[in-house]
Amino acid sequence: MRILVVGGGGREHALAWKLAQSPRVTRVICAPGNAGTEREPKVVNAPVADDDIEGLLRLARAEAVDLTVVGPEAPLVAGIVDRFEAAGLACFGPTAAAARLEGSKTFAKDFMARHGVPTAAYGAFTDAEAAEAFVARLNRPVVVKADGLAAGKGVVLAATPDQAATAIRDMLGGRFGAAGERVVVEEQLGGEEASFLCLVDGEHILPLATSQDHKALEEGDAGPNTGGMGAYSPAPVVTGGVHHRIMEEVIRPTVAGMAAEGTPYRGVLYAGVMIENGRPRVLEYNCRFGDPECQPLMLRLESDLLDLLEDGLAGRLDRAEPVWDPRPALCIVQVAGGYPGKYAKGETISGLAQVAEGEQLKVFHAGTARRAGATVTAGGRVLGITALGSQVAAAQGRALAAADRIRWAGAYYRRDIGYRALGRG
């Protein structure tokens, strides 16, 4: 089989790497890919942007692709699945109507309210004064979110009304373009966050291994939000009882609600949940694999990923039984200096050859490119060093040792990824 993986980040490198391991896969085309994907066995890059849906369709036809797997959210929200299916091509992911769960935070919050999915108190606004009045009525710390897609950066935790007002006016004033023309303001929830990912075939649900992302730039979860500074799997905060509650109170009502509204959900459904005293509440939905959660998940997955995706397309996920490596996996994301703000590109990366990749360690590329025979930085999040270990501490130590060998001007990474799990002993 020939597979097209849409995207060029760390998540897409992990997906392409895992799909290429299937004995049934002869070729993986990554569009546009990065400096890491092009060096994987059976994987080639194609210079087509991940938001060029017509270009991707032409590529899929030219390459006689059997299945397209979409990594980023933007093409899903823009309707790539609808377009490919109309052309008779198999494409794994939700339709544009179903992807609104991520594409519009207002839609997602209203959907949760309609279907009794537990979440924070909220309001949606296009007027700054009305939003600030809502903040005053809540009289507690809030979260201000751009309604549309903002690459994981359109979220501000505001401890005071002044901080909230600044974030509201900043977003409505155009910082995130059309994504910020409406803002959602909601109460801050206490507890610990976890990422709960499932494969869904419209009816049946296959929960994947749990994980926890680290969104803040600085250690101790301080500083501005990013697209993700690291992740690990499994997340010990999701105990057996919590797992059951998430399935029954969040995932099943979501899938049933989408079907009832005439937009059955098929693809990856990712609920970011806050867990407090065993009670889950939804922070947000995502309509695709998380990045960087995908990297430790793919390192732990022992089953053939292609089989699972085909089960999702064929409506037989009730028969799927994925096998996971029992060891935890942890990913440390190395970023360019200045990220998530302005950062330089084109910095030469050294030390990659000194990192011994193998069964317990994989360096997934994200914002990288090849130039004059060298690997250079080409984005904010550059690499995701991902390791297995007998315990979280061992996985963290192995990932840090590798990260310490890789350098470029301005490189930065957190050294405390997994600290919550380590705090639990």
C-alpha cells in the first residue's frame, strides 16, 4: 500500500515512521515532510503544503495513494476529508462539519452544553466590553481563548481582570487574525490536565494510551503557552476510575451527540481534560493526534498502525485490540530561541549523528530542513527527542542525555517534562 501523510511536523514524522513499519506499506509520501522524514526507510517527501488541498489531491492521484492520513488540524477544518472522499479517495479524519469541535471553540462549548459534557462555565464574545463584564461577573481567574485555530498559542491564563482585559483586547484587536474575531472566556479549572485520545469510526470508540502534554514554555509550567514543550505516556493521573468516567461522561456523549446532530465523527478524537478529585472536565477538543503526544504514543504502540486506521475507516474498531509497550515513553521538544514569539531559522543543528537511535530512543524532526548537506532549523518547535524507560525517570534521563548532545544557536528545552508523574513516585 502507498500512504500519504499530510504535514511536516514532529507528529507527522512519528506517523510516517510508524506507518512505514507495516509490512503492507511499500511507500509513504510525506507532504511536505521535513529533514527527518526524508531519511526514513520507505518514506519520501513531496513539496506540497499541508493546506494546499487541491495540490494534495493531485499528489495523491499521481502517486496512486491508497490511504491519506492527515496530521494537522487546519486542513481537516478546511474540509480535506470531504474533498478526498468526493474524489473517491480514502482519507482518515473527521469531515469539516465534525472538525468544528476543534475549529471553533464556541461551537465546541455550545455542543458540550447541549449534550451535558462537563466543562467550565463560559461565554463567547465579539465585543471587548461585554467580555470584560463577564469576567467581572465570574469574579475568579479566567482563561481567554481565540475562537479559531491559533496553533495552540491562542490561550491566555489570566489571574486578574486586568490581565484578562489585555488578552481580550489583544485577540479581538487582530493578534490571531480571523481566529481571534471571537473570544471564549471561561473559568479556570483546578486539577491536573491529561490528554485522552481515541480512534472513532462514527459509532465505535477505541481509546488509545493516555498521555500528558506540557504546554507552557518554562519549567514548572510557567511562561506563555506553546504548541507543546513535551509529553509522556501513560499519564498516571488517569486511574482506572478516571478512565471510566472520561469514557462515560465525555467521550461517549460526544460521539453520540455528533451522530445525533447529523455529523458522525470518524478519525482521532482528542479531549483535553482537567481532572480534579477524580472528576474530569473538558478543556478543549482536538480533531487529530496531539503534537507532541503522538510521539510517545507511536514509540509505545506495538500494533500495526495501518490496521487500526483501516479498522476506523471500515467501522470495525469494536474488534481492534492495540498492544502497547508497558514501559512509559517521554518526549522532550527542543525549540528555537524566542519561540513562541519571533525566532531565527536556518541555524545549523549539530550533534544528531552522536545520538544513538534505536528501540528505546527516537529523534522526531519537526521544524527542520536540509541545506547544503546540513540539517538546519526551519520552525519554532525543531525536534522531539523521545525515549522509552522502565520508569518515567529512566525515560526522562535517556531523553535528556540525547537532548544535551544536540545543539544550535539559541536552542532551548525544558528539563522537567514528566515532573507530575515523578512527583507521584
